[in-house]
Amino acid sequence: MSNIVSPSILSADFGNLANDILMLNDSNADWVHIDVMDGQFVPNISFGMPVIDYIDTLSKKPLDIHLMISKPERYIENFLKYNTKVLTIHLEACRHLHRAIHEIKTKGAMAGVAINPHTDVNHLDEIINDIDIVCLMSVNPGFSGQKFIENSFNKVKKLKKIIQEKKSNCKIQVDGGVNIKNAKKLINNGADVLVAGNFIFKSENPRKNIISLKEI
Ligand code: DX5
Ligand code: ZN
């Protein structure tokens, strides 16, 4: 099975968002990565429901929603009313993670847990069989266009080992600073899903860059 590519809309042109969504519709992208930020869990504020309503209406690709908000369990229902393939919440932001994960799953989406660069993958040990996808942050969440943190390669390897040992079907997503230079090593180390913002939307040929990430 080939790897999954999820372009992060945070790097799109918000003055002309429809163009970028139509471009994705006509590309090899698998999902559309949607970064929601609350100015509390992360220092930045991105966008909320009215923008996602619009993306959801136009997009032919399912949404991969990454909540960088405190107490995300308050909004699970709101984010599952879309064509939501994945709903990801942060381990560091949610007190009753197990309960929230199961709420997402029973409502029909893949349940994702994201961890910040400082969080050891061992913290996922007890829930790895409950979740569908881990989002390993390879930058500190809050902004697009940041530099990839090299230690993420080791984290992918370490997490892959846990997944295999526990016989889990959980996928590994890597988010932040992903580009053609680090993608191959990430896939070789066990990543299944590549999120990319700047590498896709700030390039001359976004569709070509999507294919390049899919074909490595
Ligand atoms: C960071 C976001 C990422 C970001 C990726 O907080 O979660 O999804 O948009 O953008 P790039 O690929 O430019 O680092
Ligand atoms: Zn993200």
C-alpha cells in the first residue's frame, strides 16, 4: 500500500481559497489537513467553523482535522459533521483521552492522537490499540513553514516498534516541515501519512509536489 499525502491547508492562499481546494480536488492528494488553533494550546489562532464549512462544501477529498485546542473533547461533535476521515486531538490537551478517542470512533471517524516534539512516544503505550492514527509533530505546533526537527526520525522508528510489538493497526502521520528531502527516510522508518503545507502550497507546481511525496 502506498503512503498517504495530506496537504495542510494552513499554507494555502486564503484570499483565493477556492482555487487551492479545486487544485487539491484535481490532484493525487488523499486527504485535506485542517489545522485548528485556539491561541491557548498553541500561540497562534488559525480559523474556525465558517471556513471549514466552506472547505467541506468544495472539497472532494475527505478532511483530516488536527485540533490544536485545549479540551478538544468539547468540540468532537462539531468537527464530525463534515466529511471527516480523521479527527486528531492532542495528548497534551485532553484529560480523558481514552474517552474522547472512543467517542470519535463510535461516531465513525478515524481517531487520531497528536504528540508534541517533547512528548515521548511511550506515552502512547496504553492507548495504541484504541487509536487509528498517531500524529507525530515534527515541529512545535502553531505555525506552518517551520524547520523539521531531526529527532522525529527516531520517534517514528520507536513508535513503529511499539505498534508492531502491540500488534496495533495504528498508522503514523508526520506533521511539520515535511518535504522531499526528509520524506523518504520518514517512510522508511515507518511513517504512513505525510502532512505537508509549505512544500505543497508555496511551490510553483503543487500537484507535482504532491505526486513526488506519494511516489517516494
Ligand atoms: C503546525 C501544523 C502543520 C503545518 C504544516 O502547527 O500542524 O500541519 O501546517 O506546515 P509545514 O509543512 O509548512 O510545516
Ligand atoms: Zn497539523
